[in-house]
Amino acid sequence: MTLPSPGSLPPAPVRWLLYAMAVVCLVLAVIGVMVPGMPSTVFVILAAWAAARSSPTLHARLMRNPVFGPLLQQWQQGGYVSRRSKWSASIAMAACAAVVLLTVRQVWIASLAIGCMDGVLAWLWCRPEPPRAAAGERLRTFG
């Protein structure tokens, strides 16, 4: 994700729309952390993208955030998504799919919801994982 230079930010109305998108995506990401079946990773990445183009301050805050910062830094370094994030999303969406199957009476609605989750999971599992640090690097980091 390349950041625009301060002089190349879009016009004010576009910046406000992108800022609003960033805030809405952040709210959805926070909800996704708490609600099974709702992804948060995708919304955090979208929020960072919109913030980078509308508010360098918000973007910097997201990059420094202890929860979302590491995920965004991995994404910037090569579109990486950790295996832990992939498994968390898979388990949450499987639980959500089970709830949908048990509660939704219309087959087409259940199929659409589960199909959307399948599409997100397929995309997520196709993303590369961050490279593992060498043993020496891990020792320097933690010890």
C-alpha cells in the first residue's frame, strides 16, 4: 500500500468520503472481532487503505495500534496474512455457517451467506503468510 504524498491527497469532498469509509470499516472491524462469523481483517485493511488517502494522522494511528498495527504492517510488507488470522476467521465463519443453517429457513439466503463466507475464506487462504524469522532473529527480539 503506497501512501500518497501530502500534496497529492484528493480534493476535500473525496477525502471526507474516504475518511468516512475508513471510520465505518474500523467500526465493522471492531464488531468483527466480537461477532463470530464476521471478518475483521478485511475491514482493517480497507480502513487503512482509505485512511492512507484521506487522513495521514488516522493512518499513522492505525499502524501504531497494538491490535491492528502488526496485521497492517504484514499486509504492507507483501500482502501477508498470518496463519493464526486465517484459522481464527475459518473457525468463526464455520460457527456462523452452522448458525445460518440452523436458523435460516430460505435455502437461497443460507446458500448466499455461506457462499460469501466461502469466497472470503478462499481469498484469505490464498494470501501468503509472513516469512518466519530466523532463529537468531527471534532470540534478539525476545531475549
